[in-house]
Amino acid sequence: MPEGHSIHRLARQFSSVFGGERLTVSSPQGRFAAGAARLDGHVLEAAEAHGKQLFLHFDHDLYLRIHLGLYGAFDFGGDETFIGSSSIGAPRRLGEQEVAGDDGAGYSGPPEPKGAVRVRLVSKHGWADLRGPTACEVVTEAERQKVLARLGPDPLADGADGAAGRAAEFTRRLRSKGSPVGLLLMNQEVLAGVGNVYRAEVLFRRRMSPWRLGRSVGEAEAGELWDDVVRLMNDGVRQGRIITTEPQDRDDTGEPVPVSEAHYVYKRTGLPCRRCGTPVAGTEMGARKLYWCPSCQAD
């Protein structure tokens, strides 16, 4: 499932290639026909992300709310002016895919839909196809606010003047819970946007046991967790991938960072910890794979 940095990159992509454009909206698959009819012919004013939620803001205060989930993904294509920050999708697509729209004969519009395209958005210069989302619905501003009210703070939210408030809110929500911190970091009502990779990596970097209870985490420790999540996720937005290792902890210090050197514990079960040599452990927590170092992250 794409984590929050991917959804923020996707919002930038939409703002870049569709912002201010009047769009033709359809549902080739048919499952979103009524919603597409409500948005067809409207102008996309902005694209916003909060955690794993994407909101495409159309005029008349209508929003297309999308949660990609495990299988959702976008394809983009268009003419030579249709250049954005690249599309984001589920890991099965390796994160990013743009489809060439000019074979030398000039752009003549989007291709015939392939597969189960839930939503197609088309402007004068390009198109985007959405397949397989967990959630896809048209909502009003009031309905959007209800969704946001259920979510925890987003480490990637804009506005430096609100950063301290977001950190304090995360600390309050984390320390009010009696559940393991390994579950809480992936609870979108505690922290919006963190998924399995960031969960495992941040806990390792802070030398914190995944089974430590939220209410036992001190305020300073919670603040350090928050700061590291903010740093790593902002790096993810810039780089388009999750890299959590520091240069001194990599065997290969070249650029770009190889996939095998990008993480400390994620998907490294049985391999030696990069810092202490103890074999990385793996189990399940909350129906998701969990990775940690039994020595560096001892209770």
C-alpha cells in the first residue's frame, strides 16, 4: 500500500498537470458512473493529500476522495506539455508509471481504456486512469472535513506555524493509548500516512521496541519519533522512494542508493543488523509483517 509520501507526490502530480483545467470525467468500468457525471465538465482547482487520503478539489466545492489501498494505481499520459512529477500507484507497479502519448505522429487523445478503469480524467493535453482503489467517491466540503476529523496529524502537512501543534497532537494521541507503539504508528487516527516500511524503520532508528505501550512513551521520546517521521517522509517526497539508512550504515555508499541498502530492518529477516550484527527478526503485528532488531530494540 502506498504510504503518505507517495500520496503527497501524487497530489503534486495532479496539481502540475491538471490544475486549473476543465476536465472530462468518466467511468469506463461503469462502477463510478454517477460520481463521474457529478464531476464531468468541472475545473480541478487543487489537489491535496492528508495521510493516505487524496482529495481532488473541483469547483462548486466538490471533491473526489480517493484511497488507493493495496491495489489502487494511476496511469498518466499526454502530449509534450503534459509533464508532472510522475504518477504514483501500488507497489505492484513499482510506484510510478507514465504512458507515452506521442509516437511521433502527435497526441490525439487518450488511448482506449485497458482493464477495469474506475475513473478517467481528461484535459486538453493529457489523461489519468485510476484502477483498483479502496475508496473512490464524490464528497462535499463538509463531508471532507468529517473524514479529516477522524485522522491523526499528517507529518507532511504544509504550514510551518502549525508544525508544533501537529507534533503535540501526535504526542497526545500516542500517549493516550494502551496499545503497542508498533500498532499505533500505523493507526491512521493516531498518525496519518505511515505504513509498514516507515513503521519498522522509525522504530529501529529510535531504538524502540514495537511492543512498547503508547502510554509508556515519554513526551520527549514521542517528539523524537515525530521528528524522525517528518524527516524521513519529506525525504520520500523528494526522492520518490523510501530510504532510511544513513550513509555510514551502508556497505554500498554510492548514488543512487541500491534497494538492498535502503532499509535497516524492513524485509531483512535473518540478515545481520546493520548496527549490531544481531539477526533481524520478523513476525506479524496487526495482520502486517513486522521487522525489528531484538538487540537494538530490546524492551
